[in-house]
Amino acid sequence: MQAIALLRSLTPAQRTAFLAAYLGWTLDAFDYFVVVFVMKDIAHDFHTTKTSVAFALLLTLACRPIGAAIFGIAGDRWGRRVPLMVSVSLYSVLELLSGFAPNLTSFLILRALFGVAMGGEWGLGASLALESAPRAARGLLSGILQQGYPVGYLLGAVLYRFVVPGLGWRWMFFIGVLPALLSLFIRRHVQESPVWQKGQSEQTPMRIVQVIRQSAGMFFFLVLLMTAFNFMSHGTQDNYPTFLQIQRHFGPNTVSNIAIIYNIGAILGGILVGTLSERIGRRRAIVISALLALTVVPLWVSGTTPATLALGAFLMQFFVQGAWGVVPAHLSELSPNQLRSTFTGFAYQLGNLFASYNSVLQTSMAERNHNDYASAMKLVVSIVLIAVAVIAGAGPEARGIDYEEAR
């Protein structure tokens, strides 16, 4: 009831700003996770290994910081709205072009450029949404916003089931051009961040350099935290469909059904834990979620039936994405006003860069051991979940900070 009341309290301008950020992140995720579902099909058509195709995921993640820096600086200098439109339009077009790739080399180049384009979306969207929102709704909106990612993953799972068997893997990328329409919505309906508008007079080059110097310690902490977080999310998501296909020998419908189930768990977890963090604190919510996820690891990969694996995956993503539901608010509150877009986006995407080897690491470990994806994922994820709990628990918190007073 309280959550509904908070959502109703939003003004029309706040709702449209949040909706633009949420849809941008959802469609961004859909475009990214297309590769996860069709990795085996791409490898077959390009006459290569799944490990080679997995480099597309690595390149996308590794190139995100470039986009985060470019679009983040643009967002802090000239506002969140227009750079967000450009980011969404670019990654949509590059997604379409990926479907026309004639070979692995061109596909990898396009996915790297796609990473640059999508790298700007999260920092811009999170800044726009949370700066426009009332303080009391920040935890709830953080949880909902971050769950745009599993919603995008869920959309990919649904379309994979119906599109690939009849039309082939390339059509998944052709459909991925549709997010470009979001830029028209942003142009027509979304207003600029009020926090940015009030502080735009301070956005001089010397002021930006000064803020970076003063906040260097905090920035390095956020990069470390986001590295652990991205290892956690991509370590539990990216190779799971391949694990179900290769090691458990499930068909497209079963893989799609399980993916839908665990993404529902992710959505519920993110919203509930994000909202709970408003009461118990950001750090405590993250630590509890990570430790509970650790207890689920055996069920997550050791089940042999679709039902047991679906249950394990549901619980795993509930807790993993529960922790992630706290991230937009946590990073936004720990970042300086003058560089919030750059700080949040660049720290997030540098974490992606340092965690980008995850998919290749797990795939190569599995292929060296007769496609034993279960053991590879179990080892990597167990270590990472402990790291998330330790780093988050030892770090700072600024829950409920007033953005205006923090200038």
C-alpha cells in the first residue's frame, strides 16, 4: 500500500522521466541478452566455437566505459535528456546492423560499437529518474528501475521461443531496432532533470576537474563495488541458457520457460529489496541478499529436472537482482551532484569492463571440462557473492541524502 501511495505521489513530469529511464534500460537489456540466447546458433552459422562468440559479450561489456565517459560528461555538461536520446538511437541502429553481420569478425566489431552506445544509457537514465523523484520514493524507484534489466532479459526469453525456431537468430537483432522509437518519446514528453537545471551554472571544466580530484577515493570504491556486482549478475545470467541447452540438453521451449521464471524472480527481488533498503539501509540490504544467494548456489546448478532448476534459478535471481535493486539509489546518493551522470555511469561501466571476462572465463572452463558449465559457474559465482557482501558491508552509505543540500 505504501508503495502504491508513493507511486501515486509522483507528478506527471516525474513519471515520464522515470518511464523514459526504465524503458531505456529495459530495451538496452533486451538488445544485450539477445546474444546470450542465440550464442549456439551464431557459432554454428559462423563455423566457430561458443567461446569465440562469447567474446561478443566481453567486447560489449568492455566498451561500455567508453560510452559512459562520453555520454556521462555530455549529460553533466549539457543535460541528461538529449544525450539519452542519442544513446538509445545509436544502440538500436547497431543492434539492427548486428543482424546483418556476414561473419564473426564483423559481428564482434558491431557488438563492440554497440557497447559504446549502450554504455551511456544507465548513468543518464538513473540520474534523470532519481534526480526528478521525491526522496521518499527513491528506494522503491531504484528497485523498479534496475529491474528493467531482467524485464529486458525476459522479453528476450519470450521472443527467443517464438522467433528463432521459425525465422532464425538474425531476426532477434532485427527486432532490436525498435527501442529507437523511445527517443521520440523522450524528445516529446520528458523534461530535464531539475537538479541539473539548478546546478548547470557550475558546470565549468575547472569545476569538473576539481570535483573529480576531491571525490577520487569514492570513485575507486564505486568501481570496485560495481566490478563485484557485475561479476555477480553476469556470472549468474550470461551462460545460464547455454548451460541449460548444452549440459542439461533442454530445447528452446524449456529454456525459454525457465528464463521467464527466473526473470520474474529477478523483478520481484529487485523491487522488494530496493524498497526494503529504504528502511534497513542500502548496505544491509545488499549484504543480506548476497549471502542468501550464496545458500542457493547448489540448487541453482545441481538440479537435473526443469522444475528444480527453475526453482533454483528463480531464487538465485531473486536475491542477486534484489541486491541490484539497491544500486541506482546507492550510487546516486554516493555521487557528487556536479558529476552524478558521469560518476554513476562510468563507475558502473568500468565495473562491467573489469567483469567482462566472466562469460569467456566460464565458457572456456566448461569447454575444457567436457562442457561442465555447472562446476564453472558454481566456482565463480560463490567467490563473487562473498566479495559483494564484504565490499558493500565495508563501504559507505548516504541513504536519503538531500541532493540539493549535497551540492
